[in-house]
Amino acid sequence: MGQNLLPPGGGDDDSILPVDLKAALEERYLAYALSTIMHRALPDVRDGLKPVHRRIVYAMSEMGLRPTSAFRKCAKIVGEVMGNYHPHGDQSIYDALARLAQDFSQRYTLVNGQGNFGNIDGDSPAAMRYTESKMTAVSELLLEGIDQDAVDFRDTYDESNSEPVVLPGAFPNLLANGSSGIAVGMATSIPPHNAHELCDAALHLIRDRDATVEKLVEFIPGPDFPTGGIIIDGRDSIIESYKTGRGGFRVRAKWETEDLGRGGYQIVITEIPFQVQKSRLIEKIAELLLARKLPLLEDVRDESAEDIRVVLMPKSRTVDPTILMESMFKLTELESRFPLNMNVLSMGRIPKVMALNDVLKEWLDHRREVLLRRSRFRLAAIEKRLEILGGFLIAYLNIDEVIAIIREEDEPKPVMMVRFGLTDNQVEAILNMRLRSLRKLEEFEIRKEFDGLTKEKADIEALLASEEKQWQTVAWEIGEVKKKFAKATELGRRRTQFAEAPETDEAAVQQAMIEKEPITVVVSEKGWIRALKGHISDTSTLTFKEGDGLKVAFPAQTTDKILIVTTGGKAYTLGGDKLPGGRGHGEPLRIMVDMENDQDVLTAFVHDPQRKQLVASTAGNGFIVPEIELVANTRKGKQIMNLTTPDETKLLVPVSGDHVAVVGENRKMVVFPLSQIPEMSRGKGVRLQRYKDGGVGDIKCFAIADGLTWEDSAGRTFTKTKDELIEWLGDRASAGRGVPKGFPRSGRFSG
């Protein structure tokens, strides 16, 4: 048993080689990485194919599965690909083959499938033994000229066969069908485009080799997804993406409203973003409905048959469809971002991120190279044929002598070569000629073919000599492809539209994503917050932790913004829907926002964007701040009042009327016009009242015409008219006079 565990060589140390683990891992991982990059995940810029797709298309061509021929079982095709070219799992090959046949995955399918090849709901294709396929016209274009030495071939994995390194690619496949893949340390993601537009851009590049991306975007405004949808990016961002080869496109579902009569309507979605599974999308919407995240939506139904038709029912006829859809776009895959990362194999060898113009240029250079190679191949074939035809013509002119030599000589070949100055090939062709070819008519046919080929040879030689003619021919070929896939055809029409995202009120959209329910917000002295369901008028029943009590309680809605202001002059914002529930004592505010330990909650209230607040510090400084300036979007909050310790923010009073009354802790009061207090978004403020010692006690804004009112501790109301207030009327920052008779002992305007 122990013998089996010994290394080869019987266990002596001679055959054991120490290897540095780090170096071995690096070397092997690098080999794996290169293999993944070169032979699996990245497409070639010239034909837009990864090796597995190239092998599938080539194998189908070798099997004779032309668009006009009969379908063959996919299992047979997968077997051919796996056995001859691609030694990997049959399932991975079949998955790649099936994807090439899906019209919702490929903008221009390379495989014509018969049977169940999956659907947009994300269902898998049927097993390969049930499905059949053959090539499409696009595949045929990609292979055009493969048998005319258009591209290099290399040995297959077992060296028993050969396969093309790249396809001739008469169709702009890389951009037309797009590609995506994840390699090691790099990935690629290219959306599909419209072939007609690509051909137009390529033709422009032939005319002007230095055309900018800005110019090309006039021909190619953006991707063209097989599933349609609407791209809502601006032109500038699209140009930037194409220039750098990196970026992304925001794609939205296409929707419309259908009138149901009597003011009711429903929303119908007819196109969804590319690569979004419809069934998963509807599941997600249903989940959000159950979680009450879509308060404007009543129900979702899938009424799709051949075409997509997803119906959204609004909660009521008064719901604004645009706001409903904006909230849907925010929360679901009805809007998705398709990334652009044009990382491709340039020259078939170098992985790099390329700009739009570079990708098209490299494709055009490849097309020219293919043209030259095919032309040289044809030229060689013509020269060979002309040589033989020349021999035939000599034989016809001397037919009797030729027949005599063949009849009489034991070795007619060398005799004929000497006698008529023929080459080996020519004599071989004459000796292999059939007797019926000796008709007079045949000579005429041969002369005609000879003249025709001579002219073609001259044309090809002229083409090979002139770069201008080469580009003209490439342009003509691209023009033919453009005709085939023109926008006027059903396959060629543009499917994805462009639009600006509608201008919507952001706050309204945010509110549309929250179920509106009444709550009562409770804040304790020690800064604990909670939200009880419903509006509770009696707060005496509320319980608090020991040593804590009620600071403030007020009614609100879950859709409201709750503003919290601290003694340190900071304002924080919390959504009514985000507050902890009413069970228990709630949560400390310090957990929810970044509040300093030495600060306490001054007050909390429901945000009203129309309102203004008068903020004042203990020392008697203050200013007016619009409430909209108090809203903070982060945990950090917003510093509103600048303070120097030990000064604190003491009061926050809603602004109303035209005058303000300020009472100090020294029971002196001053009344002055509100217009003397500046309005600011942040600052220290101005002096409201001057004190020798102590600070501000209370502040009240009022309309002088209505007089100043206050309540005493017994609940009686006192009013001082404008005339009665004369002795207290003055300017801001004065010391004021003793409070009027009957003013509450507490020194506050409300008892």
C-alpha cells in the first residue's frame, strides 16, 4: 500500500523537482487568463465573434446548412462542433448556438432555429435533440469568400483538421449584434446597433478616414436593441461613451395609456429594456406591490402573447401616469442601464478598449484585406485556367498532328511538349480531353472563355494596383449589405427610439413611492424618536424610559419630511416612512443621524417648503431662514446657526405677520418690525435684544394690526393693541422695557 504513495522513480530524490509555489501559480494563472481572454470571452473586432460562435457558424457551413437548405438537428451540429473544433461541454456549445437563434438576444440572428429556443420570460430552450437549425443570410455574409483564401486557417485542437482564425465578415457583426463577456481582469459589453446606420457610417469613413466620433454619431445616434425600448441619454453623453469606448446607456420601457372610458385609464407596456426577463420583472413589481412600495399602483397583469403587453392598473383615475411611471422606473428594471465597454481583440491578438471610429476602421481594413486576398486567389485561378485554355487553342489549331502523336507515340507527352512548346499542365489537360470536345463549336467556346478571363485578369490586376479602386469595391460591397438590411425592411427598421426623460417633480415621485398613512411623531427629552400609527390627540398616555419625558409630539403623514433642529444649530431631515414604529420607546436619534453628544434636540416639526422660521440663540442673536434651507439629504445634517460656546440655539419660531416681540430672561420686552431681521440660509444672525446678563426668554411674530396676544397660566388671553404697544415699540438690539402688566410669570407668551 505504501508503495503507491511514492512518486515516480521509486521514491529516490532524483525525480523530485522543487518548484517555487508563487512562480508556479503566477505562470499557470497567467496561462489561464490569456486563454480566457484570447479564446473565450472577448470577441474579435473584425468579425465580432468569440471562438465558440465562429466555430458554430463554420461547422454549419461545412455541413452545408445554407439558408436555402433543410434544417438539421442541433444535436448533430453540436456534435460536429465539439468533435472537430471545440473540445468543451456540449451544453455550453448548445447554449451559445441557441442564443444565436434568439431574436430577442441577437439584433440580427446568425442561426435560423426551428423549435423552442427559449423566450423573453427567461425560459430555457428545448433540449438539442428536439430543436433544429440552419444558417441565416447574416451567417452567409460572414462566411463569404471563406473558400477563396480570404482568411488564415490554423490547425484544430487535435491537428486533424483546420479552422478559420477569423471569418471574412462582410457584415458589421461586432456592433450590429453586440457582445458581452467576462474574462480575467477585463470584461466586454457592447450593445447591438442598426446595420443600416453602421453601413452609412462605414461608407463615410471610407470617404473621410479622419472622421470624428461626433460626425459618426450623426449616422449612428446610439444602440438599436432587438427588444426596442427608449434611450434617454443626452447626445453629449452618448458621444462621450463612443469616444472613450466606455460608458453606458439608460434604456426605458415603452409605454402608453389606454382609455377605459369614464375618466379611467390603464398603462400598457409594449417594449421592455434589453436583457430584462419579463417574468422576473413582473414578479418584482408584484413584490413591491405587496410591500406597499408602489402606493399609486393597484395591480399588474401580463397579457403578452407574441408581442409584449404588460398592463399596469393605477390606484385611481386621478393618479398622474407620468409620476406613476417615474416611480416604477426608479424601483424596477423598467429602466435599466446597459454598460458600454468596447474591449475587443484588435488584430485578433491585442485586447484593448476601442472608440467607435477605431472599431469601424479596423473592420474596414479587414474587408479590404479580404478583398485583396480573394482577388489574388481568383487571379491565380484565372492564370491557371488561361494556361490550360492556351494549350487547348494550340491543340485545336494542330488537331490532326496532335491526334497522330497520341496514336503513334509510346510517350506522347514529352513529344507534344517539344513539338508545340506546351507546359506539363497544358499537355496533361489535352490528354485528359474528351473526344466529344473536338467539335468545331468547342473552339469558339474556348476562345470566348479565354477572352472573358483575360479581361477579368486585367480588371483584377488594375484593382490590386489601385488603392482607390479597392476602397470603391469595399464601398460597393457595404452598399449591397446596406440594401439587404435597409431600414425600409422589417428586419432593418430601427427599433429603439430616443427621448428626453420627462421633467417631473422629484418630490412628487419620491412621495409616489411611499404609502400615505397618518402617524404621530413623538420625540422625548433625551432624544428618542418614534412614530405611532394614526393621529393621537391625547399624549398623556405615552410612556418613556425612566428619567425621560415628552419633548414634542405632532401629527404627520408617512410621506412628510420631519425636520429636527438641535441646540447646536444643526438641522436634520428624516422621512416619515423611515421612523421607528410606536412599539416600545423608539430609537435614539443619535443612531439615525450624526448628532454630537453635547447637543440636544431643540424641536421637531413637519417640513413645509413655503414657511420661514425665525431662529434665535440664547445670547439674543437671530435671523430668518426659509424652511427649504433646513432640509439636509445626508446623516451629517446641515449647520444653520453658527455659534460660539457656550451659546446655544434656543428658539425656532414660525414667521408670520409684520412685527416681532422679544422677551428677555430679565423680563424686558422689545417690539420691532420683522423687516429689521435679515433672511439668510446660514450664519450667526444679528442682535435681537441687548442684555446685561441672562439671555433671550421668548419670541413671538405677529401682525401689528391685530395686536400682541399672550396666555397666562390660567388660560386667559390678553391682547395689547398697536397703540398700547407704543412704549415697547423700538428698534432691533435695544434693551426694551419691563413686560406689560399681566404678562405670565414664566416669561413666555403661552403661559
